[in-house]
Amino acid sequence: MPTVRSGPSFGVIVGLIGQVALLVALAATVGLATAGWVVGLAYGSITFVVLTFGMHRTGVQEFGPADRVTLARATLVGCVAALVADSFDRRTSVAALVTIAAVALVLDAVDGHVARRTNTVSRLGARFDMEVDAFLILVLSVYVERSVGAWVLLIGAMRYAFVVAGWVWAWMRRPLPPRPWRKVVAATQGIVLVFAASDVLPRTLTVVAVAGALALLVESFGRDVLWLWCHRVIERRGLWTP
């Protein structure tokens, strides 16, 4: 039974304060308009509420070392979201956006390593890590869409489409077996989208790279859906039990 908590953890509160502090730093350096503030603060607040609920539900009292790294990465993703929102109304700092996104991607390789080294791997931490990855890919795809094309939004939407499908079909909610290739594909999306956002490559090469990343993502999700469908069929025939 989950441990009863009287309120949000210190780590989550620090994360929210850190998000606000980073937004203030952005506003003081590269500037941040109303849209950026609204999105950044909304993201930080929603993250605060969802993490508090998740910790209460799972009985986690406080974040471990790896979770703190993921939380730091989440605040950086909030800054990327704020800059992307700002870019719809005014010219935003591409250098700041790309740098912050790149640091978030580097930290993505750190939190898993820290979790394994400190033996603090948890379901909550793994889910938190995955959702931060998914949201970073979503906001980057929104930014890149204007230079590459609307089809790039498929990259950002794929994870959320998978979740919605799970709400509709129960067989899509079955736990998937671990597969390191998923992490490789997710990292590839982030790296390719950061390069596309930086606009340092010729447009043709950028389009080819983003299309290749999308193909990898379709293959990865397609393989998972196929696995789930096959096990649904096997279970209905009475040949497999969870």
C-alpha cells in the first residue's frame, strides 16, 4: 500500500523553484515574452502536480540521485518549450534554444547511468524519464515544423498517439518487454531535431535526416504494436497468461 504523504516532496518543490529561476534567467538574457512565460510556468506547474501525484501513488518519499538529474533535465525542457512558444510571436534565440535542448539530451544519457550505478532504478523514475523525452521531442518538432514541413509533427505526436490508443484498446496497455533499441531511437529523434532546429545543415540534408528519424520511430512503435497484437491473439486463444 502506498505510503501516505502530507504534501509535495522537497525535491519537487525545488524543481518548481528551479523552473521559475531558469525562466527569469532566460528573460534577463535572451528575453521572454508573454507566451513564453505562460507556457513555461504552465509546464512547471503541471510537472509539479503530476510528480506529486505520482510520488503519492507509488509511495516514493523523496527523489533518488537519478531522479534529480531527470528533474533538472525537465526544467531545461520547460525552457525549450517557453522559447518555442515565444518563437510564434517574435524572433527567439536559436542559440539558446539549441544549447539548452542539447544539454537536456546529454543529461538523458546521465540519469540512466546514475540510476544503475546507485541501484535506484524505479518505475516512477523510468516513466518520468520517458515523459520528459517525449515532451522534448514534441516541442522540438513543433519548432522544426515551420522549416521542414507539417509532417515532422508526426515525430512529436507518435508517443501521445500510442498513449491514446491504450485508452481505447486495453490490449495496447499491456507492459512491453525491455528493449534498448527504443532508447536509441528516442535519442536519435532528439539529436536530429536539434540539428534541424539549429539550421546548420543544407535544407535537403535536414529533410532527409528528419525523414530517416521518423522512419526509425515508425519502425520502433510498429514493432511494439505488433508485439502487443500478437500477444493479444495468443491470449485470446488461451495459449498465454500474464
